[in-house]
Amino acid sequence: MHPQLSVSTRGPVLVIGSGLLGASIGLGLGAHGVPVTLRDSSPAALALARDLGAGAIATAADAEPTLVVVAAPPDVTAGLVAEALCAHPGAVVTDVASVKAVVLEALLATPGLDLNRYVGSHPMAGRERSGAAAASADLFAGRPWVLTEHEGADPAAVLAVRSLAVDLGASPVEMGTQEHDRAVALVSHLPQLMASLAAARLVDAPEAALALAGQGLRDVTRIAASDPRLWSAILTGNAEAVLDALRGVRDDLDGLLDALDRAAHDGPLALGAIAGISAVISAGNDGAARIPGKHGGARKRYVEVTVLVPDQPGELGRLFTEIGEIGVNIEDFQMEHSPKQRVGLAIVSVAPGSVRTLETALEERGWRVVSQ
Amino acid sequence: MHPQLSVSTRGPVLVIGSGLLGASIGLGLGAHGVPVTLRDSSPAALALARDLGAGAIATAADAEPTLVVVAAPPDVTAGLVAEALCAHPGAVVTDVASVKAVVLEALLATPGLDLNRYVGSHPMAGRERSGAAAASADLFAGRPWVLTEHEGADPAAVLAVRSLAVDLGASPVEMGTQEHDRAVALVSHLPQLMASLAAARLVDAPEAALALAGQGLRDVTRIAASDPRLWSAILTGNAEAVLDALRGVRDDLDGLLDALDRAAHDGPLALGAIAGISAVISAGNDGAARIPGKHGGARKRYVEVTVLVPDQPGELGRLFTEIGEIGVNIEDFQMEHSPKQRVGLAIVSVAPGSVRTLETALEERGWRVVSQ
């Protein structure tokens, strides 16, 4: 007996690669009762994904999958897709690699593949933490999922991959491989490099400077914690589009260096200094304003309540215990604090309907709630 | 009759500049019953700050202030400080501009000023929105407030500015003006420019590319919405330190361009391509890990223990209570968790010597500890 399926994907689904994306796909499908099996070259990664509920470990005795999802770094993706097409002649095969042209080119150059069963795809979802431990059934909810259908793709294969995206709560978007790669160069690969370049300047920064860090630096560098092995594969796999974007950055950067050089030599009001800097900041204003949904969307499903927490052992525990007693569920949590500070800021995300209850009850119990 | 004062600052305090910082100072002092008056070159900005409760509009009939706070853009700060020192011969004068050396240099170059009553300062607090409308009495709570005491400063003046910081909930930090300026170049000015440079690439991006934007791009570019006028003044006022940092970025960028060029010509496995990219991403990892608080500092000195927490009210509180009973001190904490997930991951940072004790005791109590 299977549970009632509320989704189109029937399975069995074989997920190859049990990292963040693979495990999240397994969790999402499993939540709808779709049977999922997992493969990974790392036995430890595989066991973690299984323990978290992402699926069963694949064995030779498994029923043939109807869908295979390759969720591996881009430099090994084409090889795994080719293998899956051969090993599972009845299955539709997709991959979720974040570069699409090199994967398709490699597959087109491989003789003897039944490529009409393959449709490349790329869910636009991720986190700064990698691995199954960061996985979530809802990772794809409300996110675009790009399908890069090639000319020879079977309509039934396209439908199967589109259904996978929809079943996981994502919105399918169709693009060519080149169009996709140029788009992600701007909205994903370039931001990654800018975060890494900014964070790299901190390697030799004095401790006293780092102690002044605030939310601006944290936001700009959040994704700088990303995996070098994965990102080297992504960026070499999209070299031309990333080069185009980065050359634009270098031109702007040269303008900034010139303006700052003038100010350093002739003072803050040096000819051209203000104009040169202002041009880049203004262009940044214009570019940032084009990002859709900046103040809406999924991000605002919860409301943040900020509480001052004295920097003493047990205070954070007491806060959480009391929030539990108040009966409000914590949806997310962040701690903001610096060394030697007397207080930290606990930022508790809760459902909008619980904000008033929580704020009032915490204040009654003597907590200092920071009004936003 | 004044309300009972729980703070050291007695006032009256005159705040010159009624934007985000000035209005927040007025709100914070006013909440403790300290009398605050406001001045601003913009009557509309002044009226807004008054209406929000940041203080009364200053008049010629006011009692002499004991403390004047100049909260204006850096390029007009020195002039306003000089004016305040002359107009209020009994008052301590501070400013909160985000560059400190140019302000002090300009004041030292102005003849006839009683500079022992002046102490420069810089609260490390801000928001992406500017103006009094974004002000908050708690803006400075838990944040560092840098004091850049110069040689001739009167100890009583230093104490008055230190008290202001403490009264507003901030943590005073002492630094020289040059040390401060080099520090903020790395942790504030460089991130601003990297955000602007990344966002500037979006000006001509296709709509379809922008529709793929995710949280990474939003975080990297959040502060790109900043005011060009204010930032031009800040950056020209700190040109040498920002130049140093930006030249480091250009060197790294040139390495990236070379690596990508190799990959574009000779394919993803081109000689030196992976190494060149990996070097920058890895340096970014190292730099990001040094940021204290949420992302970093704690991670180096402490070890993370990850615990699965059922998504039910009270469970997180029970976890913290039991960690307290086990007798292990929590140094930092993060929650990894998405809506609708069955479990969240509580990432508890503890001293390396406590890891084994904590893991064993939690498992005995039925918690699921995820091995890293």
C-alpha cells in the first residue's frame, strides 16, 4: 500500500548524489510518498542522507527507476548522466547542475546515447551550507527551476522533469543552455565571486578591525563560505559568461581606483573624484532596484522579533525555555553579537500572528524586546 | 521635574543632523529622560525627527547644552564641529562620522579651536534605509562605538562621550583615527563597493536573468541601495585606506580573469584554471571564517555540535535546558531550518573540550546528534 499521492511523479526515483540538492529532492518527494533511492560515491554522505529521511540506499535488487536525477558537481555530471542513460534504458534522466551548456555539449559528443530521454535542469535554490545536513523538503518551494530542453528531447521526458519541479513546489522556467549560463553568470556566479573577493581581504585584517563588523559585511560575505571544489567546477564550466561579467567589474573598478587615487593625492574634493565614485554607487542603486521581489516573497513569511540577551551562561537557554512556555514556535533564529559585548541580540523568527503574543509575554517576563 | 535618570548623560544634549544616526541618538536619550534638542539644515528632516520623538527643535532661547553631537555627512562634519566648539564654549563636542582622520586633520588645521573639548567617535550601526524614518532608540544596542581620542583631549570629555555610548547600549572601543579608518575600509567601505560593483552589472541584465535571482544575490547587493551622495563623501574621506583594500581586490580579480581566460580557451581542465579560481574562493572561506559572531570567530575557537530538533513548541527550550543540566556552556548557536520541515538542525558551538561530554549526554537523553 502506498500513501495517497498528491503529485504527478510516481517513481521510483533514483537520486545520484546525496548532497544538499539530492537530499532535498529526496526529502521533498518522500514527503509525498514517492519512493526514492539514493547513490553517492561517499558512503558517509549517503548514510547521512538516509538517516535524515531523504531515501533508501540504492541496491541492485531495486525496481527500475522511472526517473533518475543526477545531483552532482558539474564536472562529473555529464559522465553520470551518460551512465544513467545506459544503465536505466526505461528512465527519464535529468541533472541539476548549475551550468548547462558544457554538460549538454559533453553528452552530444558522447556516441551511442539515447539523448531524447535526457532533459537538463537547474533549480535556483541553494544555501551557504552544503551537504545533506542542510537539506530541506522545502528548499525548492517558490523558486524558479530552469529546464534547458534540447532539440532532440522527448516531450514525455520534458513533462516528467517539469512535473518533478512542480511536485517540489518550484516554478518551471524554459531557457536555452547559453541563455541560462549567461543569466546565472550575472545572478549567481558573479555575486559568489564578489563575496569571495570581499572576504579574501579579511584574511590579514587586524582582530580589532574584524570586531567592528556589522550586518553589511555579514550579508556581502555570507556566501563566501561556499565550497572551493564545487565552485571551481561551476566557474570553469561557465568561463566565457563569467569572464564577460567580470570584465565589466574590472572596468568599473578601474574607474573607482582612478577616482580614489585623485582623492588620495588632491583631497576629497579632487577633480573627478566624487563623480567617479558616485557613478558606481548610482549604477549599483539602479541594478539593485531591478532585482524582483526584494521586499516581498517567501522571505517575509515570518516576522523577526529581536530580544536583548545578557551575555551570561544560561540566558539563551532561559529565553528558549520561556518562548516554549509561551507556546510560540520558533521558525528561524539568528544571534548577533560581538566579542566583549555585554548583550547579544537574539533574532527570533515567528509566524506573523504570533508576534504580538510573543512580544507581550516576553516583556512581562522581563525581557527587553527591540522594536523594529 | 525630570523623570529618574538611569543614565550618566545629563544633558541638555544638542544633536546637529537629524538623519538616521542623529534621530536614533535623540530617541535613545529621550527614552531615558535626557533633554535633547535638534538642528538640521533641512527643515523637513528636522520636523520629521521631532514628530518621531527624537527631540525638540533647537532655538536661541534653549539652555546651553553640556554635550553636542554632530551627526552629519563626513564632508561637512569638521565645519559643524568647529562651529559647535565656538558657539557652545561649555560643551563637550563629538561627531559620529564614519571617517575620522580627515575630520581631526581639518580641526587641527583650524586656528583658535578649544580642541580639548572634542572627541571624535563612530557608532558601528546603520541600516540600508537612511533618514529619521528608519531611526530607532535601540539602533546602537549591542554595537561597538569607536572613540578616537586625540592627544589633547580632556579626560572629562572622553568620559562624556564614552557615557553617551554606554547610555545608548553600545560598547565603547578605543582606536586611533588611522587605525579606525583602515578598519572601516575593510569591514564597511570595501563591502559597500563590492555590493555596488555586483549590482551595477545588473543594469543591463535581461529580465529573464533577473527572474532567477535568489537570496545570495539579494544578500550580496542589499547595501547597494545606499545613498551615492553620502558614500562619495565617506569614500573620498578615506581614499588611501580604501585604495589599499581595492588594489588587493584588483590583484585577486586579475588572477581570476587569467584563470577563467584559460578555461574559456582550453576547457574547464585548462592548466591553472581550477587552481586560480580555487585560490580566491578558499581565501574567501578563510576571510569569512574570521568575522566574529554568526559566521566565523566562534567557529575557529569553538566546535559545532549539530542536534536534530523536532519541530514542536518547547523542543528547542528543552534542548537548551538539558544542555544547561549537562553543564556545558553554549558559546554560539545557529538554527538551520525551513518551513514545513519535520526537524530543525540546532548547531551548538561549545569549547572543544566539551564536545564529547555533550554528544554523549545528549544521546543518552534521546537526542539525535548529527556527526559532521
